[in-house]
Amino acid sequence: MLILGIESSCDDTGVSVVEDGFLIRSSVVSSQDFIHSRYGGVVPELASRRHIEVIIPIVEEALRGAGVILDDIDAIGVTQGPGLVGSILVGLSFAKAVSYVKGIPFVGVNHVVSHPLAVFLKEKGGDNRGVPDFPFVALVVSGGHTVLLLVEDYTRHRTLGQTRDDACGEAFDKVAKLLGLGYPGGAIIDRLAREGDPEYIEFTRPYISHGSLEFSFSGLKTAVLNYVRKQDRPLTEETVRNISASFQEACVDVLVKKCEWAIEGTGLGDLVVSGGVSCNSRLRRRLGEMAEKKGINLFIPPPHLCTDNGAMIALSAYHLLREGKRGDLTMNAIPTWEDL
């Protein structure tokens, strides 16, 4: 079965053709970083307009890459939420239109829950990476979401904890903007932090309470802002590197500790970490150290499958379709996590 996966929840347009729920035949992502970098963050109206401009060319490119035409596609999976409602509407409307004209079934997908399932995707000529056993604990950490899940199977999950305010990736972007580093901020801070001192500033770790699986990053972001405002002279490059390292270490400490608590609380031995922030080199290293110490099996998809992409949507859609789930023309975009 060939599934066309469409992801447009935020500022990346991702389209993929996936065979039988795991083999990536093609995957194309159109980034909008060059549009939003001047603003230091995603501008929803501009994101929506860009999705409209590129979705047809990106779909055509993905079909060419897979060596198929639209008539070969058996079904469509499309992000229904959560995310920016205008962006979601572009992909969802496209999927509805193709489904109506071609008679191809489609299904709406929760793109956050799809992130950890990316670990099951395979690529032609790729290595035979191991995969977790169900159930497993998953941390999804990105620009819009920070959530711990208990993933029971391909279509069922339970939320263990999530952020009460800012997502971790959002805090990275806002701190980078505060320091004048540019957008997207996560990769820049990761790079600068390698040359900084993570103990330069002891930012408070927002654990909320011992054993809590909830997150909060707004206070940490404000702590960086207050520190910068108290300086009586312009920040030197060395100071910026040290602030970056100290902020990053605080975030990583919290993420790693929450994963550890989730594993201990559930008694499970497999941990999957995904989402854009899981590309962070310090987080990957610290998670690896924790997993080895605790005897945990750690799974992190390759970086291009950690960020938003159509392949993970196609994978989720495949399993939803097998359970008889279908979308229809009345389906609405759902911007919030709570409503999905």
C-alpha cells in the first residue's frame, strides 16, 4: 500500500510517499526559515501563505522521487493538528480536494503522536536500526510541543505530562532572539554552547516538583532575560557562548530527569525521543549517558526524521486506515493538543 503523507502543522511543508507503513519511497521538506528568520520566529500568516505556494510543487516532487503518479496512491494521510490552524488548513484542504476528485481515501493524523513513530521508518539502502517494543515511553520535544507519552501501539497513547507554558524549542528560539543570534535558535545555541561553560550561570531547573512529568520553560527563558538586563555593558562573544551553554544545560537537565522519572514510574525499558530539539547534540549525549547508566534502551530517529516530515504522517495514517479510520469533507483543522 502506498500512502501519501502531508505535514503542514507549522512552517515546514513535508510530503512523503511511504510503502506498507514503513519504507520511505520519497520524502521532501520545504523549509520556511528564510522567511521567518527576519522576525525571530514563525509568523502564522506568512507560514500559511507559503504553504499555499509550495504544496502542489512539493507533492509533485515527492511523487517523482517515489517513481509514481497520483493514480498509484492508495490513501492519503494529512496532519489534522495540533499546530497553526492556517497552516494545517492548507494541507488538510489539499488532501480533501485530492480525495474528492480522485476517490482516494484520506485520514487525519495527530502529528505530535506521529513523531515517536518515526523510529519505525526505514529508508532504501539504510541501516537496520533497532526499534522499540510496545509499550514504550516517548519524549516529543520541539518548537511547539514538549510532552511525555506512553505509546501503547501505533494508534494508541496516553499522555504522561506536558508543558504548562512554553515548549522547550520555543524557549531556545526566544533566548536566541534575546541574544541576537538569529532564527531558528536551537541549532545556533547548540553550536555556541560547545565552546561555552555550562556552569557559568546556575539557572534554576524548573522541575516543578520531584517526580512530576509536567514541564515549564517560561521561567527559565525569563531568567536569561533578567540576567542579560542586569549586565552593565554589552555582552562579549565569550559571555554569549557561556549563557548559551548554561541555558542549554538547564533545559537538558530537566528533559533528561523527566525521562528518567517517566521510565521509573512506568517500569518500562524503552525510551524514544523525537521532535526538532532531539537533534541537539548535548541532549543526545546526556540521554545516552542516562540510558547506559539505567539500562534503558534509547531510540532517537536520524535528524531529518526528528523534525516535521510527511513520512511520519504516512506511517500513522497507514495504521489508522488499517483500523478502518477515514476522514471526510467535514473534517476540521484542530490547533490545540487538548482537542485532539
